[in-house]
Amino acid sequence: MDLSGMTALVTGGAGNLGRVVSRMLIEAGAHVVACEHRAEPLEELSEQLGSDALTTIVCDVTDEDEVAAMMDRVHADLGGPDALLNLVGGFARASVVDTDLETWQRMLQLNLTSMFLCSKHALRHMLQAGSGRIVSVSSKAADDLPAGRAAYSVAKAGVLNLTACMAEEVAGTGVAVAAVMPSIIDTPVTRKTRPDADYSRWVRPEQIASVMAWLISDEAGAVNGSVLRLYGALT
């Protein structure tokens, strides 16, 4: 897969999934802009990847002014963005009756508002250029709607609905959008929280990254509005 010449912005680019996605896109020839809300993870990512094809930006992706400034900076310095990968998210477990308003709002901000703001301001440049790709991360929970995770599940379902709305709006413009729906992602954090689980049934970050890389490539040019379910061995 050849992503040469592409500028790809990865939100949450230094996280457990983001590190894998950033590395894979760079190896495919893209220039990756990784953003996080703190500098430390980005410094670690730069050390790990050691690549001139990586730019890092500190940005709170729930703050519209910061997001708009980030997109304008990327456009001015590197062109594009040609691709936006919305990886920022958060998880909370609580029943509806036990979910406080702060947790509810935080789940919407991290999982949905961040996607909305980044997509909105990336689209300003993509629509003007007549090309671009946006790929966002939902969750199997948006299908399952499990008990005890209402705030998270509703926010991730919103990712799907926003993707569908954007797909209608960008049809025929040269811009395309899609979403992926992983099940449990096999990361050190999830292994720690579920020590007795069968990890072989979970989806690996490399598998998700490979699909996302394909979705922003020329080979996926006919894809718009699609949702890819990446459930591993889970059903």
C-alpha cells in the first residue's frame, strides 16, 4: 500500500492504537501528524519512531479554537490534511442511574465531540481541495448496547450516525468518510483490566491499523459511508 505524498492527521496518535497506526502510515509513505492533549506521550512517540515523517502537535480536540488552529497549521506547513483519522476516545463503565453528568458529558466530548470538531475543520480544507479521507473509530458497543456502559455506547453510536450524515454531505465532492467498529482491542491496558480473558479472541491494533490505512488509500476510492466491523473472534 502506497501512501506517499499524503499528509495524515492522527488524533490520539501516541495512544495504544495511535502508535501502531502512526507507524504503519509512515511505513506506507505518509507524513503523519500525531496530536495529543499532552506533550509527554508525543515526545515518547517521536523517540520510538525516530522518523522525519512525523510531526507532533499538542491539541485539546474538544476545544474548537484549538482544533481550528491545528488544522490551519497543518494545512499551511504540510498541505492537506489529506486524511484524518479520529482515534481519540474514552471509556466509562456505569449504569444510567449511577452515571453522573460529568461522566456523561466527558464520554460525549471524548468520543463524539472530538470527532465532530476535527472532521468539521478538516473538511474546510478537504472540500476546497476536492479530495480527502476521514476515518473514525466507533465500537462494537454501539451495536451491542450493553448494560452498564450507556454513556460510552451512546457516544460511539453517535460516531456512526455522524459518519452517515457526513457521507451524504460529501458525496460527489472527492471527499469520503468511513468508520471502523472494533471489539475489544488487545492492548496492555485491556489485558490488565481483564486478566482472565482469552486474548486470542480480541482484535489486534495492527489489524485495525491495516484497515484504516487501506481506507485512506487510493484503493478504497469507492468507499464512502461504510462501516467495517472488526470483531476478531468475537460475535
